Amino acid sequence: MKHIYLERHDPDKNLHRFYQFFITPGIFGDWSLVKECGRVGSPGTEAQITGQKLCAAKEKKGYQSIL
């Protein structure tokens, strides 16, 4: 599994963000990329918002939710 962690800090703008990526094998022999992002020290609320935005963008392209 590959793990990448990045941070960006700009105290003048009160900006303290992170991105984290995991590349991991899936159960069917494929690969998955897991991305987390948000404010350093915050729980996964940013990830939830990002996931909702990504889902909305895919739905605009014609994808439909099955679950």
C-alpha cells in the first residue's frame, strides 16, 4: 500500500489544510485510490463534503446512484 500525506500552512490566511492519499489493492485484483482532505486536526467533515460534491459532479454526467 502506498501512502502520501501533504500539508499546506498559511498563518496569514488561517489556512491549515491536508491531503492524504492511499493506493491499495481491491478485493477483485484491481486497485483503489482513497483521498482524504480537510483542515489539519479536524474530523472527516471535509471528506464528506468533498464526497458529496464529487457525487453531484458524476450525476451531472449521467451516472446514477444504485444504493
